[in-house]
Amino acid sequence: MQQVDFGLGVVGQLKKGGTIEVNRIRLSSGIWKTNSSKIDINGRIVLFKTISKQQDETHSEFKPVAPDTNIPQALQQIAGK
């Protein structure tokens, strides 16, 4: 809607027209998960360094795991896909 300045524009700014969209889906009662996001922003940091970010991400096929699953086990499940 409008430009956003950080530190009166000295620290940085995001230019007008950028968008961030996040979509979430309900997996079960009280459990929501981000399934897609789109980022399209432009601006600058510390007076002269420009920033530009365009990113689209989608996640699907969420599956529950056992409550006692540890990180090495989770990584093994992912690698076994």
C-alpha cells in the first residue's frame, strides 16, 4: 500500500507495491501449517545497498509422525522418500 521506512529510511526501506502472501491449511484441530508463500519485495538497506526478493514456495503431502520421533529419525524418514 505504501513505502515502509526503517530508521527514517536511513537503515532501510521497502518500496511501495511489494507483496507477501502466506497460505495456511488446517491439518487437525488446532494444528495449522503453512503450505505456500509468495514474496515479491524491493527496497534498500543502509542507504545504498538494494534488495530484491522474489520467491514462491509450496509444501504438500503433510504426514503425521510419532510424538517421540527425534531429529535423526525424522531425517531418516525424509531420506527414505
